[in-house]
Amino acid sequence: MGEAQSRFTNLIKSVWGPALRDMGFTGSGRVWTLPDERDWAMIGFQTSRASSGDVAKFTINMLVVGKRAWQEARASRSYYSVKPSPNRIALHRYVQRAGFLSHGRDHWWLLDGDG
């Protein structure tokens, strides 16, 4: 793993993870869930294939989908996982990238290996 990817992983573990837990999210690594009886509400950290040892290119995905709607979708799509992922494309859900909220369009952040 390159220095940039190490910094990205450490950022999730030491900064974003604790902040998400403080807000009531559960999870670890790249997928976090806000517990709710009716809906899946999730945040996912996605890195790009364009990342390298020197630069981690990433975005943040947000997902909301009704648990019943997800179960119904799974009934006709056996390849859907039991739990949705904010980092995978699927029907029957609302998903948006954080860049649309912060930049008004899709946006990928760059994190270099320099401390």
C-alpha cells in the first residue's frame, strides 16, 4: 500500500470513523450505517482506480433505501446482497455523492502521500 492510501485509511480510522460513531453510525472502513428500523441510511468512502502510491483519489457516497423496497428488489435480483452498499450501483435506492452537496457537481478529492 502506498503512502497516500495509508494516509487515506488512517484518516478514516482516526478522524472520520470516530466522528461518524459520535453521530450514531455503526461500521468500519469504507461503509457506515445509521441504524434505523425502516430505512438503510449509509455513507461509503470510494477510492478511484486512478489512485496511485502517491495520490489517493476518493469520493463519498450517500445512500438511502427503504428496507422493504430493498427486500422486494432482492426477490427478483438474487445477486443483490442482504444489505445494500453505498459504493455499488443498484436499483431501488437514492444515492448521491457528497461532491454534489459541496461543489454542485460530482467531485473526487485528492490526498497525497505528504504529511
